[in-house]
Amino acid sequence: MHMKIALCKSILAGPVSGADEALVNYAKHLHLKGHAVTVVLLHPPRPNDVYRERLRRAGVAVLCINETSRLNRVLLTARDLVFGLLLIFYLPGSFRRARRIWQALNRLLSRLYARRCRKFFGRLRPDLLHVFTPDAGAVMMIRTGHQLGIPILYHEMGTPRPMPALDNYYRELEKVLPLCDEFAALSPCLAEQWAERFPFLRSISVLPFIVEDCNECSSETPHAARHETVFGYAARLEEGKGPLVLVEALARLRQAGVPAIVKMTGTGPQLPEVRSRLHELGLGEAYQYMGFYTEPEGRDAFMRGLDVFVLPSLAEGTPNSIIEAMAHGLPVIATEVGGIPDLLSPDSGILIPPGDATALTLAMRRLATDPALRASMGLAARERYLKQFSPDPVLLMLLNTYRRVAGARALRERAEDRHAPVLVEESSAVTAPTSVS
């Protein structure tokens, strides 16, 4: 049975966003299976947004609740300008204050569009709302779906132990989670952690990322004959992702005489600090900044140039980049936080404590000096990806969850109808039940 699904998000948050990547891949593969999929945004994306273009190429409709807001366009432009200046003149405290101001403005804008949101979903009437990320727009969409009687699946992309900058969002989200029919996490470990944080949740599903397969992935370790081992990092350059820990480990590795280089891709507030620290440590020749990729082709080109993928995050949900590395047959070194332990088995990667440059150095040295181990771990990572994170198995889990959630809501409504009081015209003592929204 085909379904009418609305995949809902406040904005496309690119140029690089794991949640956007998840939304695009879910939408594309649901559409390919014949389901009526609409991506619903609160605010319109930028005209040249790469995620919107990918959705267009896939034949997926993108609708915006607030399609014509000049105010939102002005605020987005101002935000990009301010954050861009803060990246040039690295001021950590100012960046945090600017982020808090943006969060407050986001909450205000969402309240302004609540009536418009209700009218929009009243016309669209999907079988289910699949809502992503814990921002003010998502909170508003959940309230609206509940008022209209539309089944709601909230899908959390992060961790129940987020960085402090996201605390306000999660406090607001907690108020509306009881209105959702289902909560989904990205891994079993994260599902358990969310159940501990929000014990009132009725049900928690595990729905992993869909990561596109790479047709050119090789089962052999890339560049096995090269003298230097290439370690790759693909994530935002911010404190929570641990890029400075990787810089320290690289310095220790080079001091020990291990031939290794690091390639980084991504953008974020710590980029100037990372570059400064690399300069202080004299690592110019051992480091390459590759900018950031916004298309699968750029991701594939980056991954094919690596021997090992590294992500030393201090806090995480389930990083899309690790699964992408596994799809490319790369061994992975990552921290034992969030849902990462569910991604990697001992034969496909190495887990280390967060913030531990010594442990990271030892793991990098182990793989840099053992090409056979890199090759076997890469093969195991690729096999794990095919079984758990490639499109077919994930899409089956997704559709089973959709049907269960929508079906459970329909059963509850029929049960409520059967037990509702019956109107008796002769008696003024019996009244129709009041609808609670």
C-alpha cells in the first residue's frame, strides 16, 4: 500500500548537514518505491541550495509553509554575514552569543507562522508527518499535526547528551514529544539513552541513515603502495567534533617518525583555530584542507583519496560520515560516544575515549603501520554497511515503521469512536463528546 508522507524540517541547513542528507535520501528512495512524498519546509531554502536541487532531480516536491517571507530572507542573509565575519575574526564567545540570538529569533518566527502552518497541513493532509531535528519549527509542526489528528513520527538525529548550545532546543522539544505517536533514534544505543532521558515516550524505533552506495567503491585498501598513510576527517570544524584532538595526534605521530598526513573537509567556527594550531606545530606539509563538499560526487572523490577515516567527536548522535566511509571500504577510528559504538564492530574500526589525543595517536599508528589490518578492517566495514545501512534494508525498516504508526493511530481512533457516548435526541442529559485538540 502506497502512503502519502510529509518529510518535515524547518530549513535546509547546508551547505553540509547530516539531517539534510538523511531527509534527501529518505525522500528519494520513498519516491522510487512509488510513495507520494513531499518535503515540507517552514522557510524556503536559498535559491542555489544543493539539497533542494538534489530533491528536484529526484522528482520530489518541495513545499514551503512560509514561501514568500521577506523577513526570513533578510534574517538568513544577516545570519550568514554575521557568522561569516565571526569565522574570519575568530571570537568563540561572540559566536556562541550570535547562536543564542538566532535561536531566539527562530522561536519568534515560528510562533508568527503557526496559523499558516495549520492551514497548510489542513490542505495537504498526509498519512503521516515525519519530523526532523529539535528546532522551533519542528516543535510547531508537531503541535499542528497533533491538532489536525495526523500521525507524527519525530526522528532525532542527535544525542541525549548534546553540546550546551543545543540545550534550549531540547527543552522546547520535550514539551511536545508526548504529542508524537512515535520517537525514532538512529541506533539501539541512542534509543536506550533517549528512553532514559524521556521516560514518558510510548515507543522508540531505530531508523538508521540511508547512505547511497558508491558504485566505484573498491574492496582493496586505497593507495596501499603509497609511503604515507592518509587519514581523513569530514565534519563541521567545531569543538564538539574534536578537530583539535586530531591535530594534536597528528603532531605526535609525525614526531614519532610515522609517515602520515591528514585531509580535512568541512566548515565551522574552529577552522581559524585549527589552521593556527597546525601552523604552530609546523604541520603544513602533513595537512591538506579540502574545503567542503555538497554533492555525493565530492564526497566520493574525498573518500577515495583516504586510507583511514577519523572522527574524534566529543559528543555525537550517529555520524553520517562514518557510514559513508564504511560504504567506501575504509577502516574507521572514532570515539565511543552517542551511537558510534552501534556503527562499528571490532573488526571494522577502533573506538577510543573522547578527548584522548594519546589513544587517538596509538590507534592511528596501529593502522598506519599495518596495511593488512587496514585492508581487513575496510572489507569488514564495507560488509557491515551493505547489511545495515544501504538503501534496501533501511527503507524496509522505514516503511514498516510508517505503516505501524499510521495503523496504530487508526486503531485508536476507531476504538475511541466505539466507546464514545451515543447522542440520544429524547434526552437532554446526554451530550456529544468534546473534541480535545
